[in-house]
Amino acid sequence: MPRIGGLVRRTATAILLTAVGLALAGCSTATDTLSAPSPAQKLADMDGDNRPASQYQRALDTWASRCNERPEKLAGYVYATVQDLQKNGINDETEYSALTHLRDSTPAGVKMKCEDVAAVI
């Protein structure tokens, strides 16, 4: 169990840093506020698989329908999960594969706190 506790702390730290990073990345002037990229677009831009943002959007929408958190926060969980996996030597996960694993690990039909799902992946 100590490994999971450390993972939760690292994930929480990564989520905080991700939230700050995504907030900073989303900063814009008054003239381009309407064109700020969506969380799905930000994930697609980070991923090397060259998947269209629409695929991320569908997966994120499905996951969000099962979660209490907003899509922006869920995208942060995805980013933090990939970062944590890479820190632990697992380099074959992309933002899209992490998103689909998180989505598929969350039961349908009940809204839940998806931070708990992200913490154990």
C-alpha cells in the first residue's frame, strides 16, 4: 500500500501543476478568448498519435458523464496519469490511451469522484 499512497501524492502534485499549466496555457487576450482550445484539443495537441480532437472529445464526454468533475479537471487527471507513468518508466501510454483506460475503468450509470479512479491507474 505505500506505493499507492506515493502514487496518490505524486498524482495530486501533478494535478495541481497541470491545473496551473493548463490555466496558464489557456491565458489569452480579450480578442482571442473565444478561440481558447478545449480540454480535448489540449490533450490532442500533447499526444503524439495525431488523433483528431473529436476522438478525445467523445472519450472525454463519455468519461465526464460518469464523473462529478468538469472536463477541464478530467483532462488534468489524464495529463497527470501520463506524466506519472513516464516517471515510473512506463513510456508506451499516450494521452488518448490513458483517457480511454480511465474512461473504461469508471462504471457507467453512476456519477462518481473520478479523482479516485485516476489515483489507482
